[in-house]
Amino acid sequence: MRRVNACILLLCAAVALFGQNRQGIIPYDSPLVAELGMVYRELGMALPSDTAPWTEAEFLLMLDRVYNKKERLSPGAKTILAGIRKELKKK
């Protein structure tokens, strides 16, 4: 019986450890935010939210909005977007 209880306790602890929210936070003063802001301005768009910090998931949604208009971007802005994606994949 003790073994069963120990196994259940161990299983619950393992689930709790792996169930943590590990989404990274991107602060408002991050260079990634400044770069994305430049691209948004080039497109004549306002950043969707000033409620920073953002999670990486929220930031990726903002990035996807720009990718949908990728054909209107300058080569420099496309390079910035590629750099942002590369930086996010490192995390």
C-alpha cells in the first residue's frame, strides 16, 4: 500500500512540474518590441496593445498580423521580421 501511495505522490509531483506555464515574457522595453513597432509604422498600423509585457504567444500574434501584409514591406522590414523570428526561436 505504501508503494502505491508513493507512486501516486510521485506521479502528481511530476504532473505538477511539467504542467507549469513556461511561456516567456517579452517586456515593453525589449528591442524586439521596438523593431516590431518600426515594421508596424511602415505599414501604417498601430501596435495592437500597449498593455505590456506580452507573452511570446501574444507577440507572435502581433507578428503574424504583419506577415499577412508581407508583400507591402520593404526589404529592410523583411530582414527585421526574419531577425525577430530567429530571436524568438532561440528562446
